[in-house]
Amino acid sequence: MAHRRSLGGTTMNHIKYIALFMILLLSLSMVGLQASATAPRYLKLQYQASTHTLKVTIMHFSPATKIHYVYRVEIDKNGAVYQAHLYTSQPRILLFSYTYNVTANPGDTLTVSAYCILWGYLSKTKTIATIADSLTIP
């Protein structure tokens, strides 16, 4: 009987070690997922006054573009929300662009923010100098 109890205790120890290993493995995979969830890294804004268009180029790395993506692009004009666009995926793994109709006058300030569904955001701001200017913000 003592032999059976000892064998049962050893089996229980193995189960405990396996459970501990599984918890550790799960924890590490969650940290890896969080580390891969990055905010957008780069925004380029190109405003074309003659056509009233704003081209927003976004750099946001995601190999799983339907799970981890830029879900919102917000355009503020003079400190107030002017447009907000929602998305359910991102068109490319790294670099992509959206074009919006935006009417801006000399002196107007445009701020564009790109929001990651999992982690963070990036914003760029620029003041329109003259109506004839096309501006590029690197």
C-alpha cells in the first residue's frame, strides 16, 4: 500500500509540474502577443488645397491585419473633431494610405490621429500656411 501511495504522490507531483509549465507557457505567449501589438510608428500627411484632399500614409506593422490593425483615423480641425473613420482591418501589413475630403483654410490646424485596436496611437499636427500651399508632413 505504501508503494501505491508513493506512486500516486509522484504522479501528482508530475501533474503539478505540468500545470505550472502550462501556466508559464501561457503567460509567456501573452507577453509576446502584447509585445507585438504596436502603435502606429509613422504618419505622413499630404494636403492638396486645389482638390481639398488629405492623404494620410500610416506605418503600422501587423502580420494579422484582421486582428491587429488601425481601427480609427481621426481628423481634428482647429481643435475639434472634423472627421472620424472606423475600420475593421488594415489594407497592408506595414504601409498603407487613406485619402479624405478635407476643406482647410489658411491658418487652420489639422491634427490626424491613427489608433491601433490593441495598443496606442500616433498623432501629427500642421497649420495650413496659404490656400495655394500643398503641405507634406513627414
